[in-house]
Amino acid sequence: MNIIVKKIKMVISMLKLSLEKISVRIINNLFDDFSKEKKEIMVFGLLAIFSTLIAYSLIIIFSSLFGVLLFSLVGAVSFSILRVFSGGVHALTFKGCILSSVITFILIGLKTDYLMAFLGVRELSILFWFVFILASVIIYLYVPAQVEENLIEDELKRSKLRISSFLVLFCLLSFYFSLTLLDSLQGVVLAGLLGILWQLFTLTPLAYKLYRRKYIRG
Amino acid sequence: MKIKKVAANFLEKVAKKSSDSASLLVSYQPKAPKALKKKD
């Protein structure tokens, strides 16, 4: 088991190195007439796209193997939508990013699959209120959650992100609430709510501790 | 040439968003290039 984990970690490290090299090569070839500074920015953007695509692909592959593709994907998408505005803790390494994302969303898929049998409209309504109240408090206290590499120093920008997070949360919850009217989609609703809850957790100082990152107040 | 400009703008926007700590997953985030900070 240890050997398999070591091998997986090695493959992910190699993947990161090659991703950086590939990004630099693509940008240098396609945008050779751009300034060095601009090219650096584009490499950074391309790396962000590549790492997201790889993590999502792995979530799709592994959650399919566990038979919970829909739930894992719904959880991941809810998480991602809120995260764009609220920020949150980042993994220290590329390996950490891939592993924590894949494991978390498979667990959300499996948990949803298990809990679905016990859920009725009443339980879901209670969960809705719980998520709404908790999210409001956490967004007010911790958004935008930042990492020390890339701080947001502009106060106006921080307020805008806080307001946007509230609006996105409201839209997401309204969307899922409308889905509760359809009996067959209760699992989707639960997966979405669990995705939101996980994103809320990544905003808190406790998550920063878990990921061994320095907490920076938003 | 136009496509190249659109692609460059798109990548810059993604980089900008990403440097605001916003990313779609608990992703690894390298330090944003200094040039990006200057643009602020």
C-alpha cells in the first residue's frame, strides 16, 4: 500500500514539473512577440487552468469508479462556484491539491449516496436553514479568505468579494431549494449542500491549520 | 492575430482571478508573478 502511495505521489510531482515546462513552452511558442512580464502572467494563468482541469478529470475518473460521479461532480461544482468569490485555503503543494480535492469530493459523493435513504423534504429544509445561517456568519467573518502568496490589499475589492459571495450563496441555495420540489433530485441537492459546507470550512482558521497554512484574516 | 489577443486576454484574466486567491479547487497556488501585482 505504501509503495502505491509513494508511486502516486511521484507521478503527481512529475506531472507538476512537466505542467510547468509545458505551460512555459506553449506560451513561448504561441506568444513569442509578447513581453517577458506578460508571458509570465500568461504562464501563471495557464498553470491555473491545467491544474483545475487535471483535478476535475481525476474527480470524474475516481468518482465513476466508486459509482458516485453525479454527486461528486455536483459537490465539486457548488464548491467551485462559491470559491471563485470567497477564496479559501490552498494546498501547500500540487500533490496536496490534487489528493485533497479528489478524496474530498469522492467522500462527498459516497456520503450523499449513503445519506439519501434517510432524507425527506423536512430534513432537507432543516439542512437548508442550517447552511444558510452558518454560511452567512462564516462569509461575514472570513471572506475573502486569502493565502500569503497572493494577498488582496484593496479594502474595496475585499468588500466586493464579500458581497458577491453572499449573492452567489443566495443564488445557489435558491437553485437547490427549487430542486427539492422534485423527489428524484434530493441526492443532487444534498451533494450541492455538502459541497457548499466544505467550501465554508476551507474559509475558516481551522482549515488553514489543517492544511498547515498561515491564516490571514480577510 | 485577433484570436491570439483574445487568448492572451483570457489567460491574463484567469491569472488575475487566480492571484486573488480565487481558484476552483483547493489548488496549489504558486506565487503570482510580480508583473501581475504591478498591474493592480
